[in-house]
Amino acid sequence: MSDPAGSPSPVDAYHAGLLAAGERLPSLAVVEIGPPDPYHAAEFATRYPARHLRLSAGDPVGPTLERSDGGGPVFLGGPLPWLIEAFFPPIARTLLVPRRNVKVVGFPSRQTGPGAASAPIVPDDLALMRGIPALLVVAPADGPTVRSAVEAVADRAGSAYLRLPEPSAPAVTRGEFAIGRASELRSGTDLAILALGPLVGPALTVADELRGVGISVRVLDLASVKPLDEAAILRAARETGAILVAEAAPTPGGLGTLVAALTAENRPVPVRRFGLPDLPAPPAGAEGLEAAGLTLERLRDETLELLRLRGKIT
């Protein structure tokens, strides 16, 4: 992959991934809902007008997605408030049909949902989607990984959920992505940080800072949320002896809980969860993360505390 500094934005990467997949897969269609959003695929609509459809809040989504029965894929995308408030029940029913080839795409927007007077409280979308049996769940951190993930999801038969990063998210990876695999972005033996979405970049910053003082921190990108790379997680537990899970999601029911259960059953090591409190979700973007306390400084402090617990530093 190219150097992250010259990589496309998440929005450009998503559009490019759709166009590339659409060219390879003549049956691929895109269905979009909600108000105008940077992630809406205008270029795909221009190039393939017969394969693009816009729905309003009152339109039934189920019949539209039935075209994916035994075929597809159909990418259904929209701002998260619209997906959750107006469409989640029919979407969930659709995703439970085994032969459906639907890829639901969540845009990271706090735009007002249908019928709401102000921006709604959006539940943890990853937790909602993880609860749907046999559903692939993917959350790339940046543009390079978005591009890889879109094409991987398009090529995989069956339903999936793809949660996109903020349009302004910086490139921090080279786009390494495979379904069911965690990408090892930094090697290390003193501690492992398992990061997701907007906390991948801060995790890399902390690892690079500590490497400068002789501390070796492994960083794994958990963009493949489900299936989770259990082998890589247990290997990190065995080889580093401690794990910090960093995610911009509520810690109850988050990936940290899954990692703690997995290691407790197979390779008990100290596991610390760094995420959102069990409160309404903050505004999207870097300002929201800072307001919720998910800052680089706090991630650094959590990492140092876990290293002290292991006796790696004093």
C-alpha cells in the first residue's frame, strides 16, 4: 500500500471502493437513505443510474432489499441516526434472512433523524449489529482500510455491516485488511494495545513514544469486529502478558468485554478497557471523543499504569 500521508480520505476511499466493486460485480447496487451526506455515492449514481436508488424515511426498505436474495450485493447506506431510528427493525429482519447479500453501511453522522426535533441519541451501532447472528461487522479506522474493506465485503457472499470513520479521519494505516484478521501495525512484547476506529491513531502514537524509551508495545487494529481474530488476541496475550483494549464505544458490552472473556477462558492476563462510559453517546468526531475523555493523554496514562502493574516500569 502507499504511504499513509498520501492516502485518500475515507470519503474518497469509500467512493473508489464502490466504483471498483461495481465494475467487477455487474449485479452490485447501492441504496441510500437520509439527508445529503459526503458519503452518499453521487459518482456511483452517475455512472450506474439503474443500480442506484434513494429512499425516504417513509419508503419500505424490505422489498427493495429483496433483490439481494441469492444475488446482489446491495449496499444500503445512510447516516446512523436514520439507519437506527427509521430503518433498524426492517434492516435487522432483512439481515436475518440467510440468503440475503446486503451490506449495511453506517455513515458517522449526528444529523437529525426522521421526526426528531434535535440530534437523537444513537445506541452503540456496533453492539446492535454484533448481536445479529452470522453477520459480518467491520469498522475501518481510515481511508486506506475503508478501500480494502469495501472490496472485501463486496466480494464476500452474505450480509455485513460496515461502519465508516469520520470523513476527516487521518490516514494511519497502509490499508491492511482481511476478514477475520487483526492487522498488526506495531510489533511488541511488553504490552498489547488492541484498538478500534478513531483510537487506532492514538494507539500508534503511544506505541511510538514508548518505543523511544525502550518499551515495546504491540498494536493490533481490530477492524474486523466480527469475526474477531481470536488467534491474534491470544497470541498477544501469550507474548506480551497484558492487553489494553481502546475503542470509542461504551465499555459495557464492547470489544473489551469480549477480549477479557476470551483471555480469561484461554490465556488469563491483565486486560484493561479504555472506552466510553455507560452514558448517551457524545457528539461525533474528535471533539466528541475529547469531551468523553478518550484523549491521547488518558490513553497514554492507561498504558503506563498497565506497564507499572506488570513491573515493566516504576
